[in-house]
Amino acid sequence: MKQILVISGKGGTGKTILTGAFSALIENKVMVDCDVDAADLHLLLSPIIKERNDFRSGKTAIIDKDKCTQCGKCIELCRYDAISADFIIDPIACEGCSFCGHICPSEAIEMQENESGEWYISDTRFGSLVHARLGIAEENSGKLVSLVRAKAKELAEKENCDWIIIDGPPGIGCPVIASLTGIDCALVVTEPTLSGLHDAKRVIEVARHFKVPVKLVINKYSLNADMTKQIEEYCRQNNIPVAGRIPFDRTIVAAMVEGKTIIEYSNGKFKEMINDIWKKLI
């Protein structure tokens, strides 16, 4: 079983479109959406949720009013100003450091685990999808990504799948690092702009730091031939295989509006192109 991660150094490059195309093209796989902060693979795959689970992470302080003597020590020493004058803790301001609980003389403060989001196992027309939703302003997205990936691996082993296809988060932060761990290959999707190249370089450096093999796809390459050549030259100099180039085409926009993958919507127009990328990828 091999794990393929589709990532980008910035949002909007088209990685979810490519992941959706792989989902429609490749057999015997489990699909994963690791962009837990702003998941959108489900918009193309229309999943039917068959298993829903809570994600708990981080802690918030809670004051037991029956034990509290209102000595004010917690208000005085809380560096986040999370405790009001009437001894109510603001759950947004509270950083979960638990210092107030340690210094409370009456032991009136406890740490309560937060419900930070949900994760799901769903059926789609292309097979199983493991995905998640992190709550608004919640932390520990990397921990949720690790959980989603672990559940996807369990499911793939149970279903005897050959592939795990992962739609990764954008950028180079904690959820990207959690997505890269143990991956067989990372496919970086970029676009022919200066910012596209700049951010692709950053995520490639992160992948190489973790010794993950990298390949690259240039999306919308036809919009800027000079920039496309510059990206390809960077790849040549740094021994990064270019797995393919995808032209700008309004068909892709129309497919997204219809909630379909480009493989389904284009009646074979993109199938050979995506298949060639997949062959070079594997």
C-alpha cells in the first residue's frame, strides 16, 4: 500500500481538483482530505457520512463555584486575562496552560477537554473518504490530521487497498508536516506566477527535510509561458521531476460548479492527461 500526498505551497493552485481527478481515475484506494481547517474535497465527491466521531483536543479551565472562595489569586496571576472579576473564565482567552489550577488554594479550578471538531468516514461514488472538520478558532489541526491519516490507513488495510490518495493542506505549517510523515511521494501543484514558484519552493524544502520524494505539476501553465519555463528550470536544477502540465481551461471551472471531477465532466478530454501524470507519479 502506497500513500500519495497532493500539496501546494499556497491555496488556490488546483490541488483538490487534481486529487478529485485521481479519485475518479484510480481503482482500489482510500481518499483522505487532510485540509481540516478548510476542507473542500467533499464538494467534488458528495460523501454520504456513515461514521461520525468527535475530536477532542486542548483544555479549558473551569471554576467550581461551590469550592471557589473568590480570593482573586487566579485573576491576579492569569497572564492571558481570561478570568473576569466575577470569576468566569473566557474560553476563547483561556490558553489551557492550567497554571490557575495549580495556584488555586481551594483547588476550585479544573481543566476540561475541548470538543474541537469532528472526523468522518464516508462513502462516495469513487470509494471511501476519510475527512474532518476543525471547529472555528480551534487549535491542534496537526493532531487532527494525524488522526485522520491513521484512520485512513486502518481502513485501507481493512479493505486491502493499494493506494491512499491524500488531499493535503496548503502552506508549510503544522498540518502540512503532519500530512507529510510517512508519505511515499508528495506531488506539489503550483501555478505559473512568482508567488506560485516562491511557495512551491518552501513546501518542497519542507518535504525534502523529511526525506519525502517530490514531484511537481504546473497547473494553468498556458497563462504564463515564461513563468512556466522558469519553474521547469528550477525543477531541472534541483532534480525535481515534472510529472505534468495542465492548461487553463474553463471546462475545469464548469466541472467545479457542477460538483464533478474533471474526469467525469470533460468526457475524456482530460483523462489521458491526468493518466499520464499518474503514470509519472507512480
